[in-house]
Amino acid sequence: MSFRPDRFSRVLLGEPLRSDRLEETLLPKRLALPVFCSDPLSSVAYATEQIVLVLGLGGLSLLYLTPWLAAAVVLLLVIVVASYRQTCRAYPNGGGAYAVSRANLGEDASLVAASSLLIDYVLTVAVSVVAGMAAITSAWPSLAPHAVALSLGFTLLLALVNLRGVKESGRAFAIPTYGFVAAIYALLLVGFAKVAFGSGLTAESAQYGLRDVAHTGGLLTVFLVLRAFASGCTALTGVEAVSNGVPAFQPPKSRNAAATLVAMGAMATTMFAGITALALFAHVHMAEDPANLIGASAAYQQKTALSQIGLAAFGQTLPFYLLQAFTAAILVLAANTAFNGFPVLSSLLARDNYLPHQLAQRGDRLVFSNGILLLGAVAGMLIVAFDAEVTRLIQLYILGVFLSFTLSQLGMVRHWRRELASAPTAARGALRRKQALNALGAFATGLVFAIVLVTKFAEGAWIVVVAAPLLFWMMKAIRAHYRAVARSLAPPSAGVALPARIHAVVLVSNLLAPTLRALAFAQATAPETLRAVTIASGEEADVLVRQWEARGVPIPLVVVESPFRETVRPLRRYVRRLRREHPGDVISIVIPEYVVWRWWENLLHNQTALRIKSALRFEPAVTVTSVPWVLGAPPPEVPVQQAEAEREAVVPG
């Protein structure tokens, strides 16, 4: 049995869904949480670690600031969740930064937000998958050399699951997401119980000191603390995904989205605060370079902060390995937030002519398949380029997040201002409170954006600073292209100008059955002139001329010399000469084309017809028609009288 790509894709991705079944793909809250919130929930697995890592650059003396920085991150998360809860209600058709900015701040602001978010979604996939690999290698260090290959494999797996549809991906990710939440709360319960009842909690790194490798004192200390805070703000990534995905919720959409956002915020803040507290109780010490751990052997392999807390609480027992497994799973699956956000955002941009229109098309499973594939491909390239290292990738992260946060909240402030202008007096108090909350959110996220930009610029954030304007310019250029296309395709005010005459040219290289069919087809169209053209030279051309005369084909044969054995360029020169001879007329090129029955047989043919069509498609006033001849397929049944008429008309004798 021959290989059928369509059958294989059906097995891999599922049967196609009818367009009228889109309502069946809408998500209840229990599935929307793992689909849209896996990123912010998973961020608690490494947000504390990033704070401890950066503060550790100044030695043990700065670790006392960890709870204060964690409290600031929690406060910021509460503000952002409350702000986006209002956005969900104000924009039931999707209230991401792009939509809100476009409606309230104008085109340029919306494209800045969109370019920032697109970059952030790509980084979310790369960082989440690589962080998941770090959790796996913490439990099974022998897998560390294969981190890049494993990361690429998981990225491909995520893309395939999402290509099957939003609802199916929600079912697939529900168990790991809820399993991770349960494992973290179990860790907090056991860890705090040990602290409360005196048995203590000690991380394996507690015995090691930290060598200060960063200059501190005065403004340098302030800079290091701000950098640690910026790293901890990774806990806020993905919050916007819920407001982007409001249309994917079951009715009432806005209320369900807002409730899901609040549930996510409650879980994320309590888990992050609890993990930070246990890290302090257990005296977790970490260094960007393990060689800076004083007292650690050269063979010491530094585990993640969460892994060290898990070992201290559970020991090397089944609960510890379950914690690691669920952590790795949700860190990898956190990329699913981007796999839902990126295709939706790119489809909106494509609909508004800022990205290629292919990104606005839904695939067989009613998802934006092209956006999913594009996201997976670009994230995979980043994983390879940065050698699957979390510390290197994390420096590029969250800059775009907070820029989009700020623009979205500024847009909401202007939205409430317009609402206030037409609202009755009794409702203005509530609207002003909403406006004040979004203003607070804009101020807070704008401040964090400035901190992230300053503290992470030299560590890699400059790449985002360069990439975002390039993406902004590209979207502007695409928009200009589509506008130019629309102007050139605008219909005339009245009627359609008909060509004066049509001159048909049939390309021939032999007198086999496909050539005869193409000649018959061209003759049936009754053009003004009809000629056969062969691109050949020497004896090859002479042989065809003799066969043509012997068969008595009633169509003139033109031989175009090709001393360098080329086909495309001599034909193009001949077609251009015809256009000069017949200005205002249409030149119709008819090509007999061999079509193979099996996919692998394409490798056995030179695809000359395809190259000719590609070359002539840019010639004005030229049409190209293929007359296919399927090789290896059973011939169609043709009535005897029709076959005789074709033979007499084209190839008498």
C-alpha cells in the first residue's frame, strides 16, 4: 500500500472539523485554566530562583532582600490581574494589548504592542521548554548533554498537540497543570509543617557560601537589587493571554474569562510567596556559575531552587520525583500559553493586513495552523542558537511583556475616559475607580519596563530592543504592500476591457500522447493564431521536425534555437518578442504537463513545466495553462466518435 500524506496527517492531527462546529471548541473554565494560564502558573517554579541567583552575585549579604523583592512582585501581580480583569469585561471579543491599543491609542502604538508580544510569545516557548529540561536534568543529570535535542522534541510535540485543536490541547494539559498545582501546595504544606514543628528544612546548598562577583555599594547595590526584581518579574509572563483569549471561552465569555484570571492570580501569588518563604527557611544558595559556591566540589551539579526545596521537604522519595515530573511537565506546557496567544494575535494582524494573510486562515481543526507552525519553528531556532540555556534566554525575556502591559493599561485609561464622557452621573464613580486602577497598572508596569530595560540591556535585552523595531517596520511594509495591491486590483468604473486577440502557443518537445492532447485543447479554444514551439537545437530539433511533417500535424511548428541547452530563457525571449509584435493582445501559453500518480515519483521527473510556469508568471499579458496527463493512472473512457474527431482535427493520418 502506498504512503498517503493526507491519511498520515489525519491520524496525527485528527479528522477535519466543519466550520459550523466552531462553537464546540469553546472552553469551560476548568480547561481554559491550563490552556491560558500554564505560563504564569509555571513561572513560580523559577521566579524565586532568578531573584536568589541575581542577589547572590553580591554575596550572602544581599539575600535578606529576597522577601521584600518577592512582596513587590506579588503586589505587581495583583495589580496586573485586577487591571486585566477589567479588560476582559470591557473587550469581550478579545482585549489583548494590540486590540486595546488599536482602539484607543492608534496604529503605531498597537504595532509596538503587537511586535513586543510576538517576540515575547516566541521567547515564552523557548524559555518554558528549556526550563522544563532544567527540571528534568536536575532529577536525571545524565540527560543534560541532550538538552537541545529534548527541547526541540518537546517543542514539536506541543505544536502537534495544538494543531489538533484548542479543546484537545486543554484536555491534554489539564492533568499536568493541576498536578503541578497540587504538588506545589503539598510541598508548601510539608515544608511549613517541618518549619513549624521544629524538624527544620535545610537545602543541600545551605552549607555553601557565595563568592561576590559583582561590585556593590551605593548605586551599584541599587542596580543589582533592581536587576533581581526584574528577574523575579518573570512571574507575570502570560497574564495577558486570558484577555486575548476571551472569544475561546464558553458563554458568558467575559465573566468566565475574568473568573479564570482571578483564580490564576490567587494560585500564582500564594505559590510564589510560599516557595520564596521556604527558600529562605531552607537557606537556598545559588550562583550563576556553580564555581562561585564556596565549599562546593568541582563535581557539584547545582539543582534548581525548587528541586532543592523539594529534596529538603520530601527527601529522595516518590513525592519528590512527582514534584519534579509535574514541574518539568508544566514548564514545558507553559509554552502552550504562547501557542494559543501567538496564532490568535498573528491572525488579527493578518486580518488587518500587517502580516501575511495565510496567518488569518484556520486549518482543518479550526485553529490557526500556520501561526502554530511559525511559532514552533522560530522558537526552535532560538533554542538551538542559545544552546538550551535558561540563564541566557531569560535575559531576553519579559521586556516585551511589560511594554505591552503598559500600552494596554494606557489604552484602558483612555477607554474609561470616553466612557465617562457619555455615562450618567450615577455611574461615573465606578468608572473613575476603574480608570484609576488601570492608571495604577500603567504606572507600575511602565516603571518595571524601565527597570528591565536598564538592568537587562547589556545581558541580552538589546536583542529585543533591536528586533522589535525591525518587526514594527516589517508590519508597516506589509501593510503598504497590501494597500498597493488593493489599489492595483480595484475594478474599473464600468465593464472589463476585452483583449483584442488571443495568440496561443503550445510548448512541445515530442509527439507523444500528452503533446497531442495539449494541441487538441489549444485548438478547441479557437485562438486568433495557434502555433507549436519547441526549444531545441541540432539533431534533436531536426528529429521533431521530421516527425511533425510525417504525421501531418496541421499546426505550424516553430523551432527556437537553444545552443546552451536552456529552456526557460529562450522561451521567455520568444514570448517577449510575440508581445512586441502583438501589443494589446494576450499570449496564451499551453503546456502539456506530466502528473505522477504517486508522490515519490516526483523525484524521477525534472519538473520543467513547473519551472516554465514560475518564469512566465511575471510576464504581463501572458496566461499559462497546463494540460495534465496523469502518468500511471487508468485512462479515462472517451467515446470512440470523440476520439476519432480529435485525431482527425489535430493529427490527421
